[in-house]
Amino acid sequence: MLVVSNTSPLLSLAIIGQLSLLREQFVEILIPPAVLAELRVDERLPGSAALREALDAGWVRVEEIEDRPFVQILQRDLDHGEAEAVALAMQVNAEWTLLDEREARRIASRWG
């Protein structure tokens, strides 16, 4: 099952020590480069160690975006991480996209 995530679902669960809930639900989660940058895994912040571990273990994996012009269109209404997450979900035909913002969910639904 292909799953793409935005920053907040991963970061929020990592901060409260519950990132493993996502691994139990989904075998692998894809994130775009903008989400990786927003996660700031190289810094000493709450949740960073758990996120680094998930990336090192390979169950959270960064996937490059192929359609940059589409990301620019999405950025008219969404922040960079959300725009890349929606674009990546469409690129890989994800079954699930984890988005916490209502506007991002609305736009993702509109694009199918």
C-alpha cells in the first residue's frame, strides 16, 4: 500500500513517542524532499531521533518529485511541504495521503 505523508502527522507522532503507530498501520511511508527539510531531522529537536531512526530503517523514505510545475501550481494555495506531498501522492498513485490541514485535504480531493 503506497502512503505519502506531510510533515505534521509524522512530526506530531514522533514528538509524543508514538511514531511506531504509523509503522504498525503502514509498511512504508513516502515523503517528498520538502517534508524531509521541514522535519529537520539533523537537529536536536523533540522527535528528531525517532524520525532519523525511521529514515535509517527505511520505512520512511524520501522520493523525488518529477512534476515541479505542478508543485508550483499547488503552492498557490498550499505551503511547500503540502504541495510536494500532494504532488508525490499523485505521482505514485498513493492509496493514502496523510495531511493535517483542511485546505490541503480539499485540494488533494479535488485533484483526485
